Amino acid sequence: MKKVGIITKKGMPGAVNAVRGAVKSLRKKGFEVFVESELASDLKITGYQRNDIPAHAEMIIVLGGDGTLLHAAGLIGGREIPILGVNLGGLGFITEITLNEIPDAINKIASGKYSLEERIMLSARVDRRGKQVFKAGALNDVVIHKSALARMIEFDARVDRREVTTLRADGLIIATPTGSTAHSLSAGGPILYPTLGAFVVTPICPHTLTNRPIVLPDKFILEVSIKMGDEVYLTLDGQVGFPLKVQDTVKVRKAGYKTKFIRLSGRDYFEVLRTKLKWGKR
């Protein structure tokens, strides 16, 4: 991997200096670097449109929080280019290192002292009157939800065409193991180990309290048909939205590609949970 793209959080304070340092470290090790046009002009180097960077790169460094990393994963799509996340945000469940660790991380990558961790993606499509009207992928979650003032949504849920339930709720979250520590967790869903081949379906404020989250194998296809509701939306990773109508069917399945993360030695997922969720603290 000798071609590295850099994607940063827009409006990030100190972005120019952070990228300047990363570019310097990468070039010292013989990497060719592709930087977004907005920052490249300040660095007096050739710039590229953000959407075009994955087409040039063999690896992507993302500087920002989990939201920036999710955006980058969406840009990469089926290319399966490895990502190194640099945490400049808050919790940072997905990001791997901090800004100060970039030079050491680049040294390890140049020396081959890293591993790749694959995470499943979800593919969501919307069928309306028998025709596909929308399709997109998600690394974290696919969420069906109502607007702030809308009434509850009523929908049917099926797994591999088998009836599961009819549910009334404020919405439904279908989350990957990666996304199980995000919106799904705040709605009462379980934490899934990130490399599991599964996804979790979590109701948002269900009308019947016996409707609980369920973990399903990733070989299943979940279908959700909207029976009742106004101002209903489909949101993927908090990045892409699509308005739904009554009788629309949302089909969610494992995508045909995965997101790959660069992992450096010494990082442990349970340490991340202890640190981010304050486990064991009083």
C-alpha cells in the first residue's frame, strides 16, 4: 500500500497542520499522498475532490470522529480499501489512534506491522409499488424513524419472508456489530463483538414493552413494510436520508462487500469498551 488518501472532518480546527504533519510522515516513508482540494491549496500541493480520492488510493487515513469515518466508508463502498481512523472527536469507537500517534502508526504500516479487520456492511433498498426507488449501504445502522411531531409508525416485520411481528413504535434500528455501540445501544440494544456475522434489530420506544431487541444471523434478509405513519424516514449511518410512504417495503441484508480497518498491535476491543463506556468506574 503505497498510495494513501487523507479525508478530514470539514471545518476541523487545526486541520491544515494535522494534514501537513501526516503528509510529511507519509512522504518520508515513500508513500504517495492524495489530499482534498480545500486543504491541498493551503499546503501548496496537488488536490483532489473528496469523492475521487478512493479511486486513487490503496489506503485511506480519516482524521475526525466516527461520523467522518462513516462518511469515508460510504465513499469507499465496494472498493474495500483499508481505513485508518484518527480520533479527533468524542467517543471514537471506530477510530484506531489519536493525532499524536500518526507518525508511529505510519512507521508500523510501512514495516507491515499491522493487521486488517473486516466489518460487515448493510445494504438497504426501498420498494414502492413493486419497483426499487432507493438503495444504499451502511456501516453502522439503517434506521426507520418518524419526525419529531409525527405519530407512531406501524409496520410489519418479516425475516426471510417469515412473519415476525406487527409493531407500533417510534422507529426501528437495524445495526451491524460496528453500529451496536451507537444509536442501537442508546435505545436499549446489546453490544455485539465487532467481527460477528450478525446484526441486531432494536425497536425505538415500542408501544408494547414486550417487543425487545433481537440478534439475527447476517445471512437473513429483513423486510419492513410501512402500514401506518406520516413523515417517516429511512436514514443510513446518519449520513443519507430517504422519505418513506405507507406501503413502502424496506429490505435490509448484508452487503456484498465489507469495510476493512487497519489495526495496530496493542489495541483491544474490551479496553475500548472500558475506556469509552467507563466500565468498572464508580
